[in-house]
Amino acid sequence: MEDIIESPVIAASIDREDKKVIEKKIISRERFISGESSNGKSDVWTVFSHVLYANTDKRTSYVSCNKCKILLSNLPGTGTSHLKRHKCAVVTKGNSSMDEFVTKKIKIKIPEKVLHDAVDECVKFCALDLRSFSAINGDGFKSLCQFLVNTGAKYGAVDGNDVLPNPTTVSRNCIKSATTLRNELMSKLILYIEQKRCSTTTDMWTDNYKKIGYTAVTIHYIDDNWVLNSNILCVRQFPIDQKKSGENVRRSLKDFFSAWPQYDGDDWLSNFVWVTDRGSNIIKALEPNIRLNCSAHIIHNVLQYTFKGIENNDSSQTEEEIDFEQISNLITATKSLVRYMKKSGENNLLSKSLLQSVETRWNSNLIMLQSLFDMYSEVIQLYGQDSRKMSEIDYNLLSKLIDFLAPFKNASTQLEGTSYPTINLVMLHKAKLLKHLLSYKHNRRDDNIQIMFSQLASRSLHAVQEKFKLDKYHEIALFLWPPYKKLKVVDSQTERDRIIENVKVQLHNIQDQMPNNPPENTSQTGNLNYSNEDMFSEWADIDEGSSTRTRYTCEDELSMYQLEHYEPNQNVLQWWKERQIKMPMMAKLAMRIFAIPATSAGSERAFSTSGRVIEERRTCLKGNTVESILAFTEPGWAGLSLGRTGLGIVLEWLGLGGLHYLILTLGGLGFHKLK
């Protein structure tokens, strides 16, 4: 600890708590660091924050350094000169800090000939090792290059073979380093997990070559700076000798978490809110736990039901239903056209390629239809309006079908986001879809196309009402989004009251877990470090409106929240961060709820990356190697241990031909730098 010499006159004249008392009360949440800079004029207040009494704006006589978290005294009238002498606050107006000056890199002008040589070596690297040109911009490649330049600068010109390790060595160290990364991440997250601040998604995938199954688990959480994070915890090979039953899936998840002994397997799974698709084995595996349906998967199911039988021109409709032959022919003809143009190579004649649909993603049909709509005039120039390929493609019907499907695609895209809270969007997107479909249903003009879309909307409405079920967490999330806290999207006051009661239940759970009174069985001679006001607060005459009140009830915070102002387009997490002192229980609830994603897109993105790792020439990679490589591709892990030795490049580039030439060049650069 760094001690600041204070004036004995000032120190004696002010009744204040000891520094050690303050430190302990910060840990017990009886005192809080404001997290906001003072409105003082001095530049030093960009470095320090005031320490406040719990649930008030009243300041203690201490401030906390935002960088090293040390406490320094800040008595009234003492000024800020002693704060400016603190090591983290060495600033001069208009100049950088001393640390920045020392660590500032000096830009060295590299000769033109060396730059041209570097281009030639990059060409050799890409050509000899069959790598894409964009590999030059990869973070792993840049990390390796910097390591090699530094090595040349330190040791002079070296033989590339002396620098490069054996591929087997790299493979083993890849697994070892990934394990270290994962352990560092879990040690960071364990406190968040204990506080029920994390949620997880999981999904299963089978590779295209060996048909081996993998299970992905992605964790989502809001850190202490109120930033939403997501990390791939694992993409683990599913035991090839086991069926993918619910029991075996649950055992697989428990086995993964068993690497950390803080909880047993079942307790680990119960620490999270899970978001998954509606696969029967996943539902069975997580039956004892809190599980929400993936909203994007529900939207896919709604569209699948809506168009069931239509694409195949199924004639089994009832007499009351309209014939959907026109829509069926349009979708079938578009698929056939795109497939032909891609296979024949005529897709290359267009300024923008037509895109094929994917059977597992109904929204991809909209992408396919939109690509044809955008290139319609160019396709007509190729084949003519009356050609057999275009005979079933009606431009007006194509436009109307795109308009009908667009809200579904917009909803899926927004709900699959990972850099912002999405669970608060679920109720609103469902309401938007219902409104959209009702407008089509009631638009039954004599036009046959309008009647057809009205009937299509009726089918879709039925699917939304049957399949798109909301959970209490979706409702609470919307309430915690300040511009929608009045719940106008909910039809009745009874339903609004029910949602607010669910919020109260969650708040009471948080209130019960928060420290309240001093420990009862503590020795009289022990150092309790409680002031008289704290010890006897239950009998104190405290005015209801007083700012010195030590604790609000959850009902008080709920009432305060409903009166709070919200600026349009304000970041919801930043909004709650600014009010976590004023409404700590509400803020804890917001931190828990907004960490829950609306979809399992995080796990599905892990499989997209897996598909690039397990390619035709790399089908022999073991499951733990695949999982380890994915650890280095995960953006959220880059700040842990990666970057010390250039291991981020790992297995992909040990080809070795072109890389060998490049290493010689980079080693030479370092040698010239040494000279």
C-alpha cells in the first residue's frame, strides 16, 4: 500500500474511517467505488474515482485509483497535488504519461528494396504453401513475423530450419497452450459463475468427412465493466461408440466441466441458463436445468411449417385453402435456375452472383430470392423473358414474396447478435411478426395474389402462436430495458402485473444473497470494523428521504427504476452501469438477464469455424487438436496468454516451403536492424 502523509491538524479535525476499514467494507459491498470521474477541473480526476457509502451519493474521505485500485485519502480542502504524485497519475498537460513515453515505439523507415523483397517472399509463401493471399493479413501470421524479426535483431542472421519447430512439437504445444488459455479463462469466470452471471449455449454438429460428432459449449457473461462477452469453452468430439441420446449428451457436458473441481457435474450445469435448439436429445439432457429455446431456430420452424408442402406443390390442402401453386413454382424454378447457373459457370457472367439456399436454414431461401431479384434484369438479358428457365418466375410475385419474408430474416439477424444484449428483443420481434402477419391476413382483396398471401399469413400466424412461446426471462429482459419498462407491448394490465411479480421474485432472491448485518457469532474482542451508525442502524431515526439510508428494499429499487429517465439510443448496459450504486439489486438482475443470448448462434458459429479447420486435407486431426486450434481463433481469448511466442500461428502454416523462404527474409531484416 502506498501511504500519503497527511496534515495532522486536518486528520485530527475530521472524524473518518481507517483505510483498512474502508477496504474491508468495499469487499463486503458496504462501500462502493463510484466508477465515475469527479467533475473537478484537475486532469487527475481522469485517474481516480470517489469511494461512496452504500446506496447513496455521499462520499467518504478516500478515492480509488482506476488503474491499480489503491486507496488514497482525499480530505476536503487538501487539493489534488498529492494525487498527482501517484505513479499512475504522472501527467503533464499536452504530453503523454511517462509510461507511454518509455514504451512508445520508434518508427523505423524501411528501404524500398526491402519492402519489395518482402512482397516477393509473401508471394512465394502463398504460392508454395497453397495459402490464400488474405493469410498475409492474419493476426497469427503477423505475430509470427514480429517474433522472427525480433529473433533476427537479437541473434543476427539465422537459418530458418533452426528456428522452426517440428510440426509434432507445435501440435503438442497447441494443445498445452489451449489448455492453459481455458484454465485462465475459467479462473477469471469462476466468480461470475458463482454469482449466476453466466449463461451458456450448446449445439451438436457432424463433420462432412469422417462423420464424427462434436459438441460445442459457448459461455456468455457481462464483466465488471459492463461489457458483454462470449467465449467458446469447448468443441469436443462426441464419443464415437455412444448414441447421441439425452443421457449421453448430459454425461458429455458433465465430463467437460469435471476438469474444474469447484462443483460436481450436475452443479456445474445448474449454474447456467442454457439456450439451445429443440432437439429432443438436448431437451432431455438439460431437463433438470433452466433451458430456453433458440429464437432463431423457432423462426426457422415457423417458416418451415408455413411453407410445408408448398415447395413440393402438395395438393392435400382443404377446400377452404387457396392453391399455392404459383409460390411453389416460383421457389422451385428459382432453385433450379441458381443451381444450373452455378453448375454451368454462367453465374460468373453476372455482376453479382446468385446465391443458393441451404436446406437447414429457411431464411437462406429469402437470400436466394433476393439475389435473383437484384440480378433479374441481367438474367433476362442472358436467357430472355420467354425462356423455359424464366417461364415460372414472376417478377411481381417474387417482389411480394420477398416483402412477406423480410421481417423473419430481420428478426433472425438481430436476435443472433453477440456483441449486444438480444434477449430483450425477443418479445418485440414476436409482436412485430404478429402485426406483420395480421396485416396480410386481413388484406383479402379480390386480387388472387393477395388472397394467396392472406392464406399464407394465416398458416404462419398459427405457427407463431403454437411454436413461438415466451419465457419469463424474455419478459423480465424487456422490463429491464428502460424505454420499454411500461410493457406497452403486453395486451393487459393483468399480464403486466404478472411480469412485475416475476421481477420481484428475482429481486428477493438477490436481496437474500446480499450481505446485510454484521456476523452474529463474532467475538467481542475481534476487530469488527463497523462504525456505531452501522451497528445500531436498526434503531436509528433516519428520515425516509435521507441520502444516508444504508439499504433500500427491492421494492424501493423497483419504484426508483420506474421513475428513472432514459435517453433515446442510449446503450442499455452503460445505462445500468451508471446506476449500479443507486440500484444495486436491480443492476445485479440486469447483469444476469442481459447475459442470456436469444439464440444459440454462438455455438453454431463455432461449428462454422470447425468446418474450416476440418477440411479435405486435414481430416486426420484428432478431436482435442481441433478444439485446441479453435481456442486460438476465439477473439475473446486473445488477451489471456496468446502472443508471447507466436504460437497463434500453430498448425496451419507448417507446410513448410514458402514459410522457410519467408523466415530467412525476416531473419535478415532482424539482422540488418541489429547492425
